[in-house]
Amino acid sequence: MIAAAIVAALLVAGCSRAPQPVVAATGPARSAVNRLQRDINSLIAATADRTTWGVLVRSLATDATLYALNPRKLLRPASNVKIATLAAAADQLGWDHSYDTRLFGVGTLHPGYLEGDLIVVGSGDPTIDDWDGAATRLFQSWAEQLKAKGISVIGGRIVGDDNAFEDETLGAGWAWDDLSGSFAAGVGALQFNQNTARLTITPAADVGQPPIVGVAAPGAPVALNNQLATAAADTAPGIAIRRLPGSPVVDLRGSVPLGGGPVFRNVSVDNPTQYFVNQLRDALEANGVDVFGPAVDIDALAEAPKREGAALLLTHRSPPLSVLAVTMMKLSQNLYAETFLKTLGGRDRPATSDAGRIAVQSTLTAWDVDPADVVVADGSGLSPYDLATPRAIVAVLTHIARDERLRGPFEASLPIAGRDGTLSLRMRGTAAEGNARAKTGSLLNARAISGYVRSADGEPLVFSILANNFGRAAGAAEAAEDAIVVRLAEFSRQ
């Protein structure tokens, strides 16, 4: 079996005392379950004894526990937090929930002319992006709709109204040195390109000269502090990027090799609302709608324009939550998760992450998940404050599997081993390929994988595997996690 080969390979790497599962098998399948437990013990022992493991495997058919190691130990779940976020969003908002973005005309409408401001009111739509030209086409259609209503000139400003969400864009406890990365982009009620800008770094013609750095979206509110240098041709690119909270300044240090091709980096944008209205204003101008005033964030105005009596000019709706969930889970998209969390906290405006965390916790408590087994700090799992037990994650997954309202779209959103998403390159050529559906998690010193798999007998199993505190040897922990899932796919009671 492939799992047995992986066991042997990991054992060669170094062995420590095997952990002992807390559950003993009974009945005619005792020997098969015991073999499964011994194999999982060997896989875990072959990592390093400094690693802290939490593992729970249960049968969805019988509720029997097949393996348990530290099932109630609180560990960092990394992006397995998204399981709870999506579960609560689906339960509380419904799979049909979508986000609307509305354009209002404030002032007097004349033939061909709006004497006043155009206000863009967002509710958190995370899907308006231009990575493949979609936003270009969308904004073009908005320009055409405005012209069809007789508006080809806007005499005032483009105002971004982001008041549906609180002003705090970042998650609790996020590391300052992560904040320049696109995976740590803050969220807002108006969002463009997942609040990320792409930098193109092109070597200069001579060693020692600064490379040329361009921003793919000219309207991105990013100020570049380019301290990069062009290095000798035989060197590797080495680029460090930093952006402090609340600052648009992106510091770039390091070097790129002479004669090399362009190097691309994605960076987060500090003010998502300004990013959005800048792009919209430029797009309207490019598509025949003249705008006389600037693009502004409503929070920057001493007196915000009043929407009472304003004309609703158009409404755009995002795809439903069932579609957005696929992007979030398969790509482990943090911005989507944080958007869902804030949306859950939106019973009173503005929506807040604190209220969202309460909504997630109350949903899990209603499902009989022990509140002591989960600490929710953010929606994505990027926060080091997040904690969960394997027991809690398995309980959530079990509830979803048995709830007709939730099961189908949730399972469809999970990465499939060897096929797509964050599992596209993992467990290929094994019994788990095309079989296991699971959410991965990855942080410094933490790896996680939790989901569903069918055994060789077709028995549906639910599992959660969390590994923490392994230093920097993440590869061994991840390989052991994969091998455990493969072993579950190979398991037979015969």
C-alpha cells in the first residue's frame, strides 16, 4: 500500500515514542482498527517528538471513534478556522446570500448631466476584481447604464460609502510583518482586486541602479519607497516588502539580478474604499462619462452627502454565497473569510468583526460544540489567537454532513485531494485522490487538514488533523498528515 511506503519513509527520517490512541476497537473489526491505529501512531512518531499533534477520526455511519490523540487539546488551526466561518455564514445568512453595490445620484439630474455627486454604496462584495479584466467589463457596463439614463457628465465627486462595515479593516492579532502581503489585506464595504495591487519590478540597465517598479492598477493608493538595487546577473532575487498599519507607503528592499525578467509581487492596499473609487472614476472617464470632481472616501469628507431623496441609478449583485464559498475554501482566500465574518456581525450597522465572532460562537454552541473547544479571533485563521480542538472541528463537520440545508454546497467548496484548490498537488496517485475533500491550514509552525474521506469499504469518515510547534520542519508534518488521510482511504474493516 502507498500509505505503508510513506510510513516507512517517514520512519527513516527519525522515530520517537509512538503516541497511544485513547479508543480501543471492539467487535469483529478489532484487528483492522488496531492496525489502522498502529499505522497512524507510526506516521506521527516519524515526525519529531517536539511536534504537538491533535487527531480525531470518526465514522459518519456509526459515530464510532477510529482514532483519537489529544482530541480536546486546543491548537492553532490556521485556515481550518474557515470551516467554522463558512458553516456559520451558511447557517445564518443562507447559501443564496449575495452582496449588493449601489450607485446613487445626489443632486439635480439634467439631460445628460448630474449636477452633484455619484455615491457608490458597498456592502462588502469581495468579487469585484480585474485580474482577468472582469472589473473593466463591469465598470464599462455601469458607464453604459448611466449613459442610458441620460448621464454622460457628473459635475461632482465619486464618493465611496463604506459605512456598512466598521472602519477597522484588519483581523485581531495579525502580525505587523504580514500586513504588506495580499493574504493579509484588510477588508471593507467597498473592495477591489481583493484589496491587492500587483507590482512589476524590472531590473535596471546597470548594476547598482534601482529597478523600475510599476503598479498594475494606476489608481491603487500605494506610495512606493523603492530601496531596491540591481545586482549581478548570477544572483537570485531577494525582495523584502513592508507596509505599516494605516500607511499607504510600501517599502521595498533587496535586489533583483541584472538582465533578469520582471519580478511580480502582490501587496495589500491600506484604503480599500479609495482604491475602489479611484478605479471606478478612471473607468467612467475611459467609457464616455466625464467626471469633474475627485474620487473620495466618504470618511475623508467633513460633511458627507446625504442619500435621502437621492436617485438610485443601478444595483450590482455578487454571485451567491454558495459560489463565493468555492473561492474561499479551495483557494483559502482570507479576504473572503474576513468579509463573511463582518457580514455575520451586521445585524446593526456598521457590521463589526466582534459581532461576527459572537455570531460564529453562538452558531457552534447551538450545534452542541463545547464553547471551551473553540476560540474564534478572526474569520480566516491568520490570527495566532485562534484556537480549536480536533473534537470541535469534527463536531462542526459532522453537523454539516447531517444537515440537508448545509451539506451540498459546503462539501462542493472543499478542495479535492489531487484534483483542485490547495490539495491539487497533494495525495496524487493514492486512494485519497478524488476521494478526500478537506480544508487545509498553513501557518508558521502549524499545519492542519480536516474534512471527509471514504474508506476502501465506502464507509464515510470525518477527520481533523492538527500539527503545531514543529519548528520550521513543516514538510514532515504535512507529509504525515497526507499519509494519514491516505491510510484512512485505504482502511477496510474486512
